[in-house]
Amino acid sequence: MTTEAVIPDHVPAERVVRFDFRNDERIRQDPYGYIASLKDAPDIFFSPDLGGYWIVRPSEAIEEVFTDHERFTATSLAIPKRDDTVVLIPNNFDPPRHTAYRKAMANNLFSPRALATIHPDTRDFTLQLFDEFEPGRCEFVSEFAYKLPIDIFLKLMGADLALRDQCLSWIKGIFRGRNLEETNKGFTEAYAWVTDWLTEQLADPEKNRGAMFQALVRMKVDGKKPEFDDLRSMTLMLFSGGLDTITSQMTHIMRFLAESPSHRQYLLDHPERIPVALEEMLRRFGISFIGRAAAKDQVFHGVTMKEGDVVCAGTPIAGLDADRWDNPLEVDFERAGRRRVKHLGFGAGPHLCIGAYLARTQLTVMLEELLPRMPNLRIAEGATIENQAGATMMLKSLPLEWDVTG
Ligand code: HEM
């Protein structure tokens, strides 16, 4: 349920507009249509929902919120604000503290060595999952979009693939929680599991063959081996940042392609253009509502904010900014010619998504492998498609059908 806050004194009445990205009926029925309709709201407005928070609309100003840590601190990321007992490294740190961890993670966990087998692994898992579908049909969310990112993550960490269902229930708790209690429960359970799992692996790291886990054990931050608490925080960060996000992204992209034969045909005719086309879909179907807290009392684009105010940088809002994009709701694979569109789907600045390569790989391979195997792809007749809101937007279910030939 939404928690309505008292409007603080520094918020002028003309800037109050309700926007509840977790519970509003319109987010459930037509999320992107609803977000596009915000064009009539003030550039920066305050919603009393979700504990009370600022929503920034222009894509350039959203980029500033992502980038300018002196004004907007990442020590508070959740909306509604949570007393974060669990610190996520590196996301919860501001520079300069952030910088050393980010560098160490990029150079180790996301190095070419750690991700050396990511392409063949993703292709293998994708084909295995396709083979498990009934001929000509699947429920895409539960049978593919949830499974692929978890399988890849478990493989990279050298964890047992049988843990997939267990992981799924924690992720659902963390990301789909309808209130603070549910998200806290998801975090607490995932935290307990990561603690036990990591303790066990570190007792005998030689046994674990996961490339990303091995990189975690090898890594040094500012020349020193991280303490257990830091290793746990980074693992939890990968777990919470790298799974539900890809799943969410996959659901919106596949729904769109199932409903648009011409875009599908374009990708089938030009598979080499999939990486460029993907960027346009990442713009059009942003999924994340990221929080920051105002780091000090300030005036931001003419709006008075007080230290501690919650500020939302929404990637779906940035992607549909009509002042930035012509016909923002339209998917135009050649919007930027043959170049990739520059969107904020992975954020911007110091916290720009560190897993973007992993995400792009999974999304690209999904399109390359699934589309040619799904002729005449369509949404099953009579299916009701609903968005499930949360920190990221994901479709609840997506029953797909295609023709079976031969
Ligand atoms: C389509 C999939 C994905 C999307 C849309 C996405 C989106 C984002 C966004 C918007 C941010 C910026 C957060 C901020 O500014 O506070 C971010 C950061 C981050 N993402 Fe992703 N992400 C995706 C996949 C992944 C994957 C696969 C991983 C890792 C396995 C990952 C790990 C992270 C981490 C660790 C950060 C924090 C980086 C830092 O603070 O320096 N993400 N992501």
C-alpha cells in the first residue's frame, strides 16, 4: 500500500503531483503510456506517495541527479527511503570512497578474464531453455526471463544451479515487495544465504570454479584484500543488481516484438544490427526508478530541496522525455542512423551500470537465438498482460505462441 506523506513546507502546492510507481493502477495497466503522460507535469514535482519524494522529468536533469554526487548522495537509494542496514558496495558509496571499489570490481569481477566464457555460456543456456519449452508456446517470464540471468549468475559465481528457485524467491521479495516489510524480508533472507554461502566457499576457495568468484577472492581494493563484510556486500550487490533487472528488461522487449511483426522482421533480416536496435529498445523501455537523497539544502533547476529529500532518477522517465526524443513512444531502430542511441537505461556518471556488458550480452543473444526459432511470434489469444511495479518494472506474465514448422 502507498504511504502518503505530509507535504513539507518547502514544497509549493503547484509542484505537487501524485506519482506512485509501485502501486498506481496505471503503472499496472499501461506503464509507459502513463509515464509519457507526465509530460504535462512540472519539470520537477513532488509526490506525497511512497513517503514523499521528488520526481525529475527532463532527461538532462535526471543525468545530473545520477552524476552529481555532491548534490545527490547514493547513500540512500531506495524509494520509499529505507534505513539501509545493508550497504550495497559500490552503489551506496559516493566518490571518492566509491572510486576504489568500483575500479577494483571493474578490473576483476567484470574483467575479460572473468567474463571469458560469457558468450558461449549465454548461448548454451538460452538454447537449453528454448528446448524445455512446449513446442510453439511458453510463459516467457517464468520459463525464460527469470531463469537465464540466474543461471548465468550462479555459473559465474560457481554456485549450484539447483539454487535457481531459491534465488528467485529472494529476488521477488527484494524487488516486488509491495511494502517495506516485504522488501526487508527479501533482503534479510538473501543476506543470510549470501553469508552462509560465502563463508563456505571462502573456507576452500580452490574448490569453487566460478570465474567471478575467483576474481572476488583475488581482488584488492587500494592494495588490500577486502574484509568479509565487503565481499558479502559486493556479492549481494551483484545478486540484487544483476538478476531482476535483466529479467524486467527482457519482458518488455519480448512483448514489444511479439506485438510488432515489422520490428521483428527487421531484426530477422538484419541480425548484425541487433546491438544497435537493442539500444533503442533500452531507451524506449527503461525499467529502473533509482533513488538519491539531496546531500544538502539547495536550489535545483529553480526548485528548493532540503537535505535528505528523496529524489527519483527514473530511467523510463528519461527515455520518454518528449523534449529529448521525437515521438518518444515510437521504436525507431534507425533513430540515430546506424549508431547507438545514447540513453540513460544504465544510469550515468560514477555509478553507470557496471554489468551493462553482461546485460547487453544476454539481451542480444536472446534476440539472436529466440527470434529465428519463433516464426509468427504472438501473444497467446486472450492473455491479459500486466506490469508488475517495483524498483524495476517487469511484466507479470507473458504467454507467447509461435508456429511450429517441420
Ligand atoms: C538490463 C539490465 C540492467 C539494467 C537496466 C541496469 C541498470 C542499472 C542502473 C540504472 C544503474 C545505476 C544505479 C545508480 O546510479 O544508483 C546500475 C548500476 C549497477 N548495476 Fe546494473 N543494470 C542491469 C544489469 C546489471 C547486471 C547484469 C549487473 C551485474 C551482474 C549489474 C550490476 C550493477 C552494479 C554493481 C551497479 C552499481 C555500480 C556502481 O555503483 O558503481 N547491473 N544498473
